[in-house]
Amino acid sequence: MIDRFRGTGTAVVTPFHKEGNIDFNSFEKIIEHQISSGVNYLVFLGTTGESVTLSDDEKSAVINFAAEIVNGRLPVVVGVGGCNTRQILDTIRQMSFDGVDAVLSVSPYYNKPQPKGIFYHYREIGGLCPVPVIIYNVPGRTSSNIDSDTTLRIASEVPNVIGIKEASKDLEQCARIIKYRPDNFLVISGNDELTLPFMALGGDGVISVIANAFPAEFSEMVRLCLNDSFGEARKIHLGLLDFIQAIYADGSPSGVKALMEMKGLCKNILRLPLVKINKSLNNHMSALLSEMEKKEERRKKKEKRI
């Protein structure tokens, strides 16, 4: 069961038309591109999917559409989280899980619960949810860190919680979870820029933003890490590092949507309060992409001569 979520999961963007409604044609194009590029699973309605700006009806439409297009070819993970435990439980009771293989549930934000409250929060969710649950710890957004002891308690006492997306950027905390976790508990990177060192510690993969734009490259890097081929993985990681830094420099998913438009995958349209990245950063990313394409062209020409 948990092996299905080992490797690269892409935190998929939600594309919009200029009028602001969901662009389902581009959505299908993005999903197909992800599947053909070799990622291991897809995550919808996360932070990168701008879930907090979608209505309940739109969220249902995204889930149903994604499940229909994916059609069992890859596992589908859906974001269901918030700072109100009762409301999350109501959402789970009313939700259709047809075509959904797991839930990613962000740690409660804003109200800054105690560790005991976080444990009970996930115990309630894990006990009710009909599919496996993955914790999402992202203190940079929630202002509340799930410490390693709390994560390990959930891992040991809540069977339906099968892993954690760790985006604390604290490699010491990640290492402690990896060292003391039960055998059936995944530890997944939530930071693209730290995925390689995270996996060198024994992590199980990543839920990635940059994989929206470079799914083949990033998932290959993760596969190499899983095979302990860190020398080859390092080359890919460093080759993408400037892009990874750029997509977060002026807000996410603003950065990755700009990059995806450059690659012809969707329009660079966001919902307020998010706005497009600044012009200077956009030009910088365009130059990075142009240089990457030129290098690839030179590589192909060299191979032909050989």
C-alpha cells in the first residue's frame, strides 16, 4: 500500500481561464504530461493547487475531473485540511472518494494548537477517513510546527496515517522521524531544494512543485536517490536548482505558473490575493529556460556526431 506513495508526487497546479474559472482543457493537458513523464502519483487541491481560493463545488469538480482523467493510471491524493477539526470531519463524511487513493491533510494553522491537540486532530481524521492519510507539516505557512515526537506518536498510534510530507526545512527533525518511525510510515520531502539531502537521510521521496514544470527530470532525480545513485542525482538536482529557487522567489504557485506558461502547459493566471511574479524574475526564468534548451540542443547535436 505505502509503496504507491514512494517516489515523486506532483503538487498539481489548478489552471484558470482569464475570466477566473477553471481551465479544464489545460488541466487535462497537465495531467497527461505528468503521467507520460513518469511521476509516481498526483496531488490535487494542495497549496500549489490554490485550494483555499476554490469553492466547495469547484473542489468537487477538480476531484471528479482528475479521477476521470487519471483513470487509475496513477494514485490520486487530495488535499483535505484546515484549522477546524469538526469541519474537516464533515467534509470527509460528505466527500466522494471514488478514484481517490489518499488524503493529504495540512496541520492546523492560525490557532497554533498544542502537540496534544495536533495528535487528537489527526487521530480523529485518521479514524474517520476511508482512505489513507498523509500529514502535511509546513510551519512556514501554518506558523505551527509538528515536532518529531508528535509525528512519531501519530505514526505509532493512528494506523490509517501512513506518512508525513515534511516541509519544516529542519533536516535534524526529519532525520529523527526517519530514524524512529515504524516500518509502515513514509517520510516525504515537502521542499524541492532539500529533496536530495533529505533522501540521503533515508526519506521516501517528495511531493514537488517544480515537478509541474520538469516532471521527467525531477522524478528521475528522485528515482536515482532511491537507488542510492546520488552522484547522478546530484547532477540533475544542481541543474534544476536555479529554477527551484526562482519559482519561490516571488510567491508560490505564482512562480511555477509563470514557468509553465513559458513551457506551453497553461496560462499564468492566479486568483487573488495571489498575483503574477515581478517582471525581472519572469525575465530571469525565461533566460534560464532558454539556456537550458540551448544546452539540450548542443547535447543532441553532439550525440548525433558521435
